[in-house]
Amino acid sequence: MSAPQHAHHLFCLALLTLCGCGTGSLSHTIDADKLSEASRQGQIVAFDAENAVVVALNQLDAAREALSELSVQKRRAERRLRRARKKGGEREQVARAYERYIEARIELQQTNIIGRKLGVLSARANAELAKALVLAREGLLGSRAELRKFRDQAREWSRRLRRHRKIVSKGQARVEKHERRYWKARARYVSASGDHNNEMWLD
Amino acid sequence: MRQPIVRTCALALLLALVAPGCATRGRKILVDDNIARLKRDIEKVQFAVGSTKRLMARARGKQYLAGLYYRLAELYIEQARYFYLIALERQKLAAKKKGVPASSAVVSVQTRMLKNLAISTFKRLLALFPDYEDAPKVRFFIGHELRELGDYEKMISTYEELIEKHPGSNYRLEALLVLGDHFFDKANLDAAERYYARVLTGKESHVHAMARYKLAWCKLNRGDCAGALKLFEAAVDAATRLGGTSTDSQGKQINLQREALVDLVYCYTDKRKWENSIQYFRARGQSKPIYLAALRKLANRYYIKQKWPASALIHRELLRLEPSAEDAVEYGERLYDSLVKGKLFTNADSDVLALLTVVRLLPQNLALSSSDRKKIGAAYEKYTRFLATQAHEQANRSRERDELLRAAAAYRAYLRAFGDHEKADLIRGNLAEVNYATGKYLDAAAGYEAISRRQKGKEREDSIYTAVVAYDKALRSPKDLSRLDTVLARSGLRRAGRRYLRLFPRAAKGKEIKFNIARTFFDAGDFEEAIPLLKAFVEEFTQQRDATVAAHLVLDAYRTMDDFRGLIAAGKAFGKTRGLGDATFRSEVAAIVKGAENQLLSSETIKAGTGRGGDLEAIARKYKGTALGGAALVNAFVAADNARDAPKMFSIGEQIIENYPANKEAPKILSAMAKIAMDTFQFERGAKYLEQSGKRQRGADAATVYLAAAEVRAGLGQRDRARRDLAQALAAGAGANAADTAVKVVELDLDARDWNAAQQTLGRLATAGVSNGTLDYFAGYAALRSGDLAQAASKLQSAAASGDKTARAAAQYYLAEASFSAFQQQGLATDLAQLGASLQRKLGLMEQVKAQFAKAASVGDATWTVAALNRLSVVAGEGARSLEEAQLPGSVPPAVQQQIRTALNRSAGQMRSEAKEALKQCVKVVRKLQVMSAAAKACLKSKTTDVDPQKRKLAKDLSSDTPPDVADLRKQLAKNPGRVDLITRLARAYLAVKNAHAARVVASKGLENKPNSAKLLNILGVASAMLGDPQAALENFSKALTSEPNYDFARANKARVLKRYGYKKEAAAERKRLSNPSISRDEPEVL
């Protein structure tokens, strides 16, 4: 399997993690009206649980921002490759290796974003569970089976998140591999040409 | 179509030509018209005079008659004025016709006559009405008309009269002023001064300013500049206070403030310092025109006096005030002239700006032709360039920062105006130099960068390099830079640096430039960019000093990003790079890498602990075989332990043991794994981990672990392994605390009747100094069974003297058994002579045995009491039998034989009674304590038994098998070790494969979670029964029924045990209580 294909597979795998069991949303939620029947203390607990969702959303935003920064680097890598093609030889190989390295990082970041989305859903599931626990404690939820649904839901999203981390770990390894290849290609080019400037300092 | 168009055009042209002719022509205002108008005015006034006279005629004796006189005089004066104006117009007309300038001297007879009429009318008024209220005014007008008529003598006398008669009137001051002016005009300065001075003695009024002004002129004419200056200043102040304009003695309106300020210039230049002139005149010039007028005169004066600094100052100010385009050229020339002649270059910035005002206003100067304007512009380019460069040179000499800053400002001003001039680049270079010298590095850098684009060769290289240096210097003083400046400086440095590298790739300065470029990214926090550049720098300049700095920056960058993996990789790579840094550097890097490894572990462990990821196992995989890999696994193990994730703990723990056998944490990990294995009911696995842990430890730690392993092995009935573990514990120094475990281990050997093994273990225990009553008893028992009676006696006696009740009872029992053997072996002599003695010995031994069994029975241990009582019965029976079966010698006479036999039978009968009594006593105890043993069973049947009480009756089909299909059960238990239902299922599974030891251990541990679980108690009872402990079995069945009276399995088991040990009634009673009497014995938990 070639490198891009491999990356594509990783990404697809990550997507499957997100959409693994049906839709990428929560099946069980607590209605806001119902929560309003809970005590003030209980509501505070529930709102506190929502904080984790906000944190997860912030992390998702940060991941998206990082991806957009990488797209700038991708354009630069393409520019470098176009320029290097005119020279050919080792220099082109350095530029190509650099482009692949950046592509690997982009793939990883895309996978990360999926992970962050899973993180948001997991955080939401936990928040819903916290609300359900509050309602259960105050006798507003209904049967114990109802609470179990929320527990199962939180557990399921947590499991998917854990599974996804392994995919991220693979992506990380791939990035490291391409980075090493880039540096090796550059070292070859430098030793052959004595040119330290191009493909590094003169972007 | 063409004809109509031509016709239309022709018509339009015709209209255009005719239209102006049709317009109304503007009427020309002729002088004749003025004269006619004046004549009409005279007629009007004449009519008024007539009317006034008619009124006067009718108003004789009336109060308002004085007013009519006054009005009549005024009308005469007005009429005189009209005549005068007519004469003036005619004179102008005549002069115009002749083509000569009009004379100011006008002769008009009518005017003179009318003025005289007016004077006489005023005088008649004063004569008729001496108390007329406006008398001062009337007299003032008389004086005024006399003055106009040139009759100065009368004028003077009239004003003197006014002054004398009306001291409080304002007309008095006016009169004094007029008289002062009169004498001033006559050059009679003394007289003039006197009159002016008389004005000033009065209360401040509207004429005071004028009086001071006039007086100042008197002083000036006398050459008293100081006095004149004061009076001018006072006049300006007074005029400022009064505001508006003043009227002089001839009735002319003048701006006294302006006149005084302008007139004082002359004296100011002599008497005051020029440096303060701007402030002085700015403070007094109430409006821009006044201020400008004064400055203009002042500039002129200084220029004439060749006072160059003053001249430059004033001309600079004039140019600053935006003069007219025409004036600006003159002022500019004079300013430049003054500067050059005075060599005044210190204010070059202001001067250049001032001169550029001229350039700016040039397009508005329509008086000049285009070529002249160009010439002037070119001249001013030179002027400003000259001034700026002169200022720069002067600043270079003095090295004064202020001067340098002014030179920079002058350059900037020049460049704004002449940025496209051919010399502009030169000036830009100079400006960059000045900016650099004054610490304005950002501006300097931009300047150098800009000029470098038009340069070539070495000059260009120097300029670009200097730009880079300047950007770098700018960045080194971040406090002086705004955020925008910082961004600009960084991007500028990168831009200039890259340009340098592109143009001069082989230059030696490339190293410094590369470092600085990389540094800008680092300082900006853009580590993604900085890291590869710094790495490349290290690669290229490995052996140079800066390479280590760059390497440290790389590591810092990774650390700031919390990218510990990157830091470790980079640090290790640097450590391996040949020629990079010295030993100190390498040790620093090694320490950093070590710290990073710890931090990586910490962060991942924290994440793992909080459930936010943290893939410690991934780290372990990546760094397999290294200390970091080992530490990662250890932390992963700890995290799994905290999460109570048993399968993960085992998996990670096994990896640690396999890959890092020498890890110092391995023993603890193994102990933890053992504990978790025990907690999850994997006892054999736990024992294995304990043994592995023990192997890696020494001393007390090893002893403790081995003892625990031995305990577990013993519990599982694995006597060989248990014995081995105990031996290891003893070898490691286990002391007295090994005794309890040792009891369990030896007990297994005894149950297996393996006397050698038992004695071997007991020998080790004795060597290690481990002893207690039970062990002594076991040693005695083993020795007894292996035929070493002396050893047996010794050990049993020790045990019999111990504090352990059971051991004491048992030891006493077997001491009795030894005596009983001796008793049995003691035969009776066939020789009559010795028969008595042998009989006596046998009976003595019997008494000894009985006493010993009685002692054993009296210790109070139910099992051993019952056994001892049963044995007492046996001893008595045996004694009786011995007596009854005693062979008497044949030599004894029959009668004697009969007597002896009778005596022996009597004694034997007594003994039989004793035997029965002992059995009765035994039954009584058995019933009372419900003892479950072979002896008890025999007693209940009123029989004796030879069964060894120590020998347990183990189930025949006991196994040490592991039940199949319990893997899932174990997994569930690993997650929920407290679930009694799962524990029960596991224990039952062990029973099913006849592994009673394991079943007992599982059930016992399960009861720790739920002590009254009927099912577990029942299983424990079944296991105990299988392991030859019916007493414990009965106890557990009873407890189970107490907890759950309707639990049929326990009841059936209890009934079965009771029946097995002779309690038939009790067993029947229990069976009756069964709700389901047909319980299958196929169930594992049913006996």
C-alpha cells in the first residue's frame, strides 16, 4: 500500500469511528424543561458537567485552526515542489518528501479533528449522564433502566474515543516517518550539492 | 438633411454675435454725479437750516432753544463739509484732465464761511446758555473747527478754556490729546509731552492708549528707546484691553494695537534679547495679521542688522505661519541666507521644513513663470539638502543624539518633498545611517533595505547585511517596539536575510543571518517554523559555537510546545551528532532528554489517569528496550492498577517481566499483580507472581512474599510447591511469623502420610528456629509414625507442654498411644515366680496409659477428648483381656490357679466396667458437643475404634483441576470482584471438578464479601467434608441454614454428615425438614 493510500485508510478508519454505530449524535438526552424541575443544587451540578463540553468544543476549534495553518504550509510545499521540479534531481526529491511530510501532518490533523468531534460527543454524553444522575437522585427520571441507557451511551462514546486514539497514534507514527524521510532526502541533497540554502532557508 | 443643420449653425452664430449687443450696458459712475449728489445734499441741509431757524424763531424763551442752536451749528458744519467735498472733487477732476496728481490742498470759500458761521453759532449758544449741559462738547467743536480753519492760536485758547472750565469732562482729555498732537506736529516735543502726560495723569480712559503711543513716539524722537519701548508696550496692553480701533486727533481710525506693536520693533531689536522675540510678539499679537506685521518688520530689522540667528528665527517663524506665496520666496531666501552666513545648522529639521513651505507654496505663486518656479524649486532642493547634510555632519562631529535626531528629521522632510530626486538615495542612505546611530533600528533597517535595491556589488551586500543587523538590533530592544513594529522587524529580518542568502550564498555572514532568521520564528513563538530551521543550522554549522545554542533552542521549542516526543528524538539526535558541542553540552542535553522522558511519562500518566487518553503503551512500544520504555510500562501498569483494570495489569505486567526483568519495580509489580490475581480469584496465578516477586527480592521482603505464596499453595493443596515456597521463605530469613503457614504446609504432608517430607520441612523449621505447639506436635506425630519413638516422645512432650490447646491435647493423646504400645507389648511371665512382677508392670503401664489418655481428654478439645475417651475404653478393654487371657504356669496347683484366675477375672471385670464407663462418658461428650469423628461415631455405637484421629478421611476423587469455561467468569470477576453470585459460580465450578481445595479458598474469600451467604457456606461445608474436616463441614452447613433455613442443599448435606457420623436421629430430623426430599446428589454442592 502506498503512503497516500495508507493515510487515506487511516482517515476513513477515523471516520468510521465517528459514525461507527449509526449517527454521530446522542440518542438519549435530558430535556431542558425536565432539568428545570430539579433542585438548584442539582442544576448547578448539571451545568458544571456542561463545562466539559465547552472545553471539548474549544479543543475542536483549536484543531480546526491548526488544520487551516497546515493548509498554508501545504501551499508552500507545493510551491517549493514546482520550483524544485525545474531543477530536478535530488532537489525535487527533497521537495517531494517535504510535501509528503506536510500531507501526513494534514491527514493527522484531520484525524485529530474527528477525534475532537468524538471528544465533544463523549463530553456531551457524560453531561447528559450527569443530568440523568441528578434527575435520578431527585426521583425525576423514572425507571433505573432509563439511567442505564445514559450510562451505556456515555460508555459507548468513551469507548469510541479510546479506539480513535489508537488511530491517531498510528497517524503520529506516519508523520514521524515522513519527517525522517524528508530530513534524509535533504541530507542527501546537501551532501551532493553543498547547497544548504535552497529547500530550507530560501522559501 | 445637410441644409437644415447648416442653417441652424448659422443662426446660432448670429445670435451669439448679436446677444452681447442687446445686453444692458453698465452705467459709468462719473465725478459729475458726485458733485451733483453733494449739491443735492447741500440743498437738503440748506432746507434744514431754514427749518431750524424758523423753529428757533418760534422757540424764544423755550428750554430746547439751546438744542436748536446746537443743531443749527451742526448743519453749518455739515454743509461746509459738502462744499469742501465738492471742491475736492472738482480739484481731482481738474488734475485728471491735466494728467497730474491731485493736490491735497483744497480751497473753498463757502466752507470757510460756513465754518465761521458754525463757530459763531456755537459761541452765541454759549453766551445765551452759559450752563448748557453740552458746553464741553460745544467748546471742543469750536476748537476743532478753528483748527480746521488754521486758526491755531484761537484753537489753543479754546481748548485751554475747555480744559480749565470742564476738568471732569472726557472732552478735556480729547482736548489735551489734540493739543499734544498739535505741538508734536510743530516739533515742540516738550509741550507735546506735557499735554500727553496730563492725559495720563487722569483716570484710565479710551484716550490713554493713544496718549501713551504718542508719548512713546516723543521718547523715540528723543532717542529714549527704553522709555519708548515701555510706553509702546503699555499702549499695546491698553489697546488690547479697550479692543477695536482708536481715533487719532485728526479723526482718523487706526488700529492702535497693531501700530504700537509694529512701531516698538525698532526699539525691541536694540533693547531686548532676540531669543525671546517669538514668545514676546506672539503674546502681544492678538491676531495673526498683527503678529505677522510685527514679525515682518522684526525679520527685516534683524536681517538688516545681520543678526543671523535672530533673522533665521523670525524668518523660520514667518514661513511656519504660511505666508503668501510671494512673501514665502523672499522669506525663504532670507532664511537660507541667514543660516548659511551664520552657519546655523543645529535646527536643520525646522529649517528644512520652513524652506519646504516655499516649495509647497510655489504653485500658488502666479507672479512667477513656470520656468522660474522650476528654478526656485531646484534651488530649494539644494538648500534643503545642503542644510540636512550640514546638520548631519555637525551631529557626527558632536555625537549629540539630539542633533542626530534633528538631522534625521531634516532628511525625512527632504525625502518627503524630493523623494524622486536623483540625490534622494544618497539622502536615504544618510538617513538610515542617522537612524542607526540614534538607535532607531527599525527605520534604519528599512532604509538600508530600500537603498540596497538600487545598489550593486559590495555596497549592496553591506546595505543588506546592515539592514539585517539593524532589524536584529531592533528586536533586541522589545520594550521600544510596538507589537506592529515587532512583527515588521521580524518579517523585515527574514526578508532581508533571505535576500542576502540568495544574492550572496557563499558569504561568511550567512551563518549569522541564518541564525537570526531562525531566531525570529523562535521569538515569535512560531516553533513549527523555527525548529526545522534551527535543526538545519545545527546540521550546517555543527562544529561552531552557535550550533549548540541553536540545538538548545530546538529543545526549548519542543519543550514549550509540550512535544516531549520531539524533544527526546531531537535531543538524542544531537547527542549522537559528532562534533556538536563538548562534553558539558552533551551532558546538558542528556539531562534535558531525561527530564523530557519524565515529563512525557508524567503527562501521559496523568492523561491515562483522567481518562483523557495517554497512550503509555504506545510510548513503551516506541521506546522498547530503553529506560523510558520500561518506565512507560511501569506507569501504564500503575494507571491500570488505579483503574482496577486487571486484564490490562496482567498484560502490562507480563510485558515488564518479559522485557525488563531487571526493572527495579518488577518485584512490586509482581506483588501487585499477585494481589489483583487473588482479588480476582486467580489464586494459582497469584502464587506464581508471588514466587516471581520473591525471586527478585532478598531478605525479609523475599521471605514475606514466599510465605504468602506458600500460604496460597497450601490453601490450594499444592503441597510440593507449598513446601518449596516455605523452604525459600525460611532460607530468606522468615522467622517466627512463618509458623502459621508452616502448620498448613506440614498438615498437607501429614494428610498425605508423607512423613519424610513432613520431617524434612519440620527440620528446616527447627533450624530456622520456627516453632510452636502445633509444629512440635506435628514433629512428634511424624516421628511417631516413622518409628522414631525417642524423637516422638521428645517433641510430643514439648507440644504437650505448649499453650496450644489442640496441640496439647493431641500430643498428650499420642504420648498415651506410645505408652499404650508399650503396654500392649508388655507380656505376662509364664514363670510363676515372675508372673506377679510382670503383671504388676503391665498393670502399672496400663494405669500410666489411662492416666495419659485421661489427661488428653481433660485438655478440653472436643475431638481429642472424644478420641481419648474412646481410647480409654480400649485400654481398659485391653487390660481386661490381658488379665482374662493370662496363661498361668502349669506348676501352679489347680486350687491356687483357681484363686488366681478368680482374682484376675475380678480385676478384668472392673476393667470392663471402666471401659464401658469410658464409652458412656464419650457418648455423653459426643452428644453434647456433636463431634464429628471416627471416635465419636464409634462411641455413639458403643464401640471402640483404632482409627488414628489425626488421619483425615479425604474424598477419594479429589483433584487439582481447573474447571473449564471459567475464563469468562474470571473476566467478569476481574471487573466486579465483589459480586457474590459470580464467586459462588466459580466455587461451584471447582467443586464440580472435585478441586475441593480451590473451592474452599474461593468460598472462604467470597464469604469475606458476604459472610452470611448460605450458598457459599454450603460450598465451604462440602469442600471441608471432602477434605476430611466433617466438624467444619457441619458448622458451615448449620451457619448456612441459620442464614437461609429453607436452603435444602445445606440441610441435605447436614443430614448426610450427621448420618455419616452416627447421628441418625438428628439426620432424620433434618431430612424431614427438607422441602424437596429428592435432591439429586449429582449437584456438585450436594454431598
